[in-house]
Amino acid sequence: MIGAGRLRFTAQAQRQNAIDALGNKTKAWTNLGSSFRVDLRDIGSQEQEYAGGTNLVQQYECLARYGSIEKNDVKTSDHLVIDSRTFNISSMRNEAERNQVITMTIEEIV
Amino acid sequence: MSLYTAVRNMLTTGTAMPVAVGAVSLGVRTQTVALPAIVFNTTEIETLSIGTGSGDQLKRATVSLKVYHDTAVDVTTVGLATIAKFIPGTYDSLVIQAIVVLSNSIQEPSSDNGEETNPFVGEIIADYYYKET
């Protein structure tokens, strides 16, 4: 279980749906389902090569209730928007296969 | 007077800018600069046997310009806007007489940082023919 007191943040999942003229997904991200509560823990950052230069990639561990993720059909290809900041989801883990807590590794490119 | 400055001046002066002035740089994209961005470099400089004096001699430089943007469509658009800025003239005391576009291609993006696709990169390779005044 995950205590309600730890779920300090509100997250909104977003998905790319539209395809452009070249068959790639467009930049348009649309909201997915309803927002849900999450916990966010900073697990470090690293500067790395990005688009011909260097950017800071900040990693967080994001905990959410299994039901929130299932209801909103959140996948690793989606984004999470938390406090107007956009995060890429790089992994999702169903803790102990208990269907209670989903732990996601999410990244913000600064 | 340098070819690098001349190439950058060509892309950052006048109207119909393909990207923001601060997003055009030599060798590496400046950190914290938002996309789209252009990174350029020269791969070859050759002095042709046309002209006599040192200032008169025609030179040829092969310039590679990489365009970074979010999608392939965006890269195509910015790439064409960049080529439209290839206007012969005097830049940083170099007289650029002609520019020949050799290729304009889109490369595959990498797929890390939890994204299906990172920003796309397009590469324009062009020969610049110029004289030093």
C-alpha cells in the first residue's frame, strides 16, 4: 500500500496520437484520462549528449497507485506533467506483482 | 575575417531567420539553447588555382550544417529555410561568390531518455566558393 500523505503531487498523463505527413508522431501531446496523485523522489541527474549539445537529464522515482495507472492506461510511451514540468517515463515497475503500487522512473530534460 | 564567422553571419543576418540568432553555433549546440538549432563546421578547405594574388584566389570550403528540431517535418522546414539563407555576398570581409548544396538529408534520431524519438537531425552539406578581400 501507499499512504495518501505521501502522494503530494498531482500528475497528468499525456499521449501523442497524431501522425504527421512523414509518418512520425507530431509534437502534440493530449491529456489522457484524469489526473492522479503521485509521490516524487529525486534520484539524481547527469549532463549528457542531447541534440548536438549537452543537456541536464534529471531522474526521479515516481510512485502511484496501481489503480490510477490502470484506469488511465498510462504507458512508458506517455509523458507525465507534474507542476507544469514535463517528464518522460522510462520504466514502470509493478512492485512485487501486487497490483498496488507502480514505481516509475521518469526523466526531465532541462 | 574567418569562414566560420562568415557562415554564421550569413545565417543570422537579414530577415526570415531559420532559427534564433543564439541557436546558430560552431561545432556544438550551446547548452540551454532551445530547439531548433543549427550547428555548423567545415570539413574541407581547398584553394583553387583560379586567380593570382593571395586575396584573389578562389577558395572552396565544404560546410556541414546540422539542423536539430523535434520532428522530421520540422527539420525539413528549417532545413529549407536554412538553404534559402545561402545568399552570395560579403560576410565578415569574405566575398562568398557561390554556394552549391551537395546534399540535404535527415538522419535517424537516437531513442534514449525515455523517449521513442529524440530530436531529429538534418544535415546539409554545401560547397562555399569565396575570396578573401
